[in-house]
Amino acid sequence: MKIIRQKKDLDNLINKINSISFVPTMGGLHKGHESLIKKAKKKDKHTIVSIFVNPKQFNSKRDFNTYPRNLKKDFKVLKKLNVKYVYLPNYTDIFSFKTNNVIYLHPFSKKLCGRHRPGHFKGVVNVVNRFLELIKPKYIFLGKKDFQQLFLIKKHIIKNHIRTSVISCNTVREKKLLPFSSRNYNLNAKNKALAFKVFKFLRKEKTLIKKNEVKKINLINIRKKILKFGIKKIDYLEAINLNNLRKAKKFNENFNFFCAFYIGAVRLIDNF
Ligand code: PAF
């Protein structure tokens, strides 16, 4: 496994290989990342995985500082998966060059997480765009758990005519439905059990809505119940129509629940 830290070494590599599958990460690797990497490796033989905790996409210093970092474990995972290239850039190499593309933020960036984490998506699209300009991958692999991020990156790529295809990958879940996320490393056993309980409940409620043919989707009682479980803060719980990204009103719309809530200081998001 080749670990690339300097931009000049990355440039040398990019000049040598021409068809790259790229998996951007912030480390804290888990089964979700593993599945992205496996897909990337199948698609192309030159897979580059980046690990860079991007300060520009965090709203608070505390969140940035407590984001799970475990490079030793990450390397173990990457070696096990036979990843050939790992890019560990420094801040200056990523942020000091002038970009060719202009950051495009689709209006959906103002909704859901965008409403609660001002500047977050600008930070995400900015860093991903910079990676795309540096690496020029044929494919980029992103997970559907971060649906909004995935959508906004796609829109940015289309708007700027970037020649990278986005491969959307399904969310990988633990046995009890909790989606794998780096932030789960910050949950203790008790909090994890609480997270399981919430996700299980939400699943059940969604199935009921679909089955019951209720005229109007009403999330107020579901919110109340979640708070009763012991969740202290819900940023949002919405049913979003996946065809038009508006709030779903009726059971027969093609909708997903989108939620973000806190367990202690850990913010979890999901959509299903
Ligand atoms: O999903 C993530 O881990 C990050 O938002 C990404 C895409 C690596 C950009 O920093």
C-alpha cells in the first residue's frame, strides 16, 4: 500500500495512471467505507482512498476535535482490502490552489442538514471539488446514507461539466438497523442501544404509514415518542418525496424518512 502525503507525489502518480476510482473519506473507517472501497476496486484497478478530516465542513471546533480519528486502524482496514493508494493530504495542499470550477450549491442545500449546519455543504462540495481537480478520477464512490451530500455533489459535477461519474452506494447497516457511521465510534453501549431503539421504531412507523393508507403523514407523534425514548435533541424528522425533494404528504408518495438527532453529543443522521 502506497501512502501519498505530498501533492507532488500525487501528481506523479496521476500522470502515470489514467483510470481512477476514488473513495473520499474522513477516516474512522467502517463497514460502509469497506463496501465503497470494494465496489471501487471492482470497477477499476487503480483505487485511491483519501483520508482527510476537512475542517471546513464542521460547524463547531468541538465537533471537529472529537471526530473519530484512528489512522492505525484505518491502515489495517485498507491493507486488508488490498488498497493500492491512500492519499493523506495536508491542509495547504488541498486549500491553497485556485480552483477551475465554481462551487455550485443546489437549493436543496438549504434544507435538512443545511438548515442546521450552516456552511457544512459548502465545505463538503468545496473539498470534494478540490479532490476531483487534483485526482481527476473516472469514478467517485459515495454512500446513500449521506443522501443530501451525494445529491449536492452530483449537481455540482453536472453544473461544472466535470468528467467524473458518481457511483451511489447503498447504506450498510448493523444487524439492528443502525447505519454504519464514523460517529458511531463515539457511542457507548448504552447510547448505541438507544440509537437502535429509535431506528427500529422509525422503520416500524414508516411501514405503518405505507400500509395504513393514512391520508396525511403526521410526524408530530413520532417526534414525541422519540423524545420520550430519551433523545434530547432532534434536528429534523421529515418525510421527503424522493422524486421532487418536497415534503411528502400522502402515504403513496415515493418518500423516505430523513432524520438527524443527537444522542448525548453525537449527531446521527439517516434516511430510509
Ligand atoms: O462523507 C464524508 O466522509 C465527507 O463528507 C467527504 C465526502 C469525505 C468530504 O470530506
